[in-house]
Amino acid sequence: MALSLHDGLNITEDSQRPFAIEFVTFDQSRKKGGEIIKLTNAVRVGAKHNQKANDTISVKQIGNSNHPYIVHTHLILSINEQQLFV
């Protein structure tokens, strides 16, 4: 079953409820990208005003002290193992 991007992003809104996410990396300033990242126990973090302007969200793997991932919303492949469509 596929989810719309809107419905998928709604799943990520609850910071108390972890989700699985798969996305493609993209960093225009460093001219890097194309790596597929899968997080199985992630939560959404960060300021929403900057993310809305840039079509990005920040996600962090629970139990991992690494820096959060900045994810371009249109490069999200799946949430909770359900493919997304735009």
C-alpha cells in the first residue's frame, strides 16, 4: 500500500512515536548525494519554520548520538515500509 507524501509526513509529526524511514541523500553545496539511508527507529526533530521553507525535515535515530539527518521531503522513498507518492 502506498502513502501520499502528505500522509507520510503526518506520521512523522508525533515526536513520541518512532517510525521507519528510507530516503535518498542530497547535498548541493558539496555536490554529493544518491546514497539511500534507512532508519528503523527514528523521530522527527528540529525547527519547523526553516524546514517548511526548504521542504526538508530533520530526523534522528533513537539511541544514536549522531547528528540528525536533514531530509528533503521529495526524496523520501518510504515511511513505515510504505512507499510514498507525490
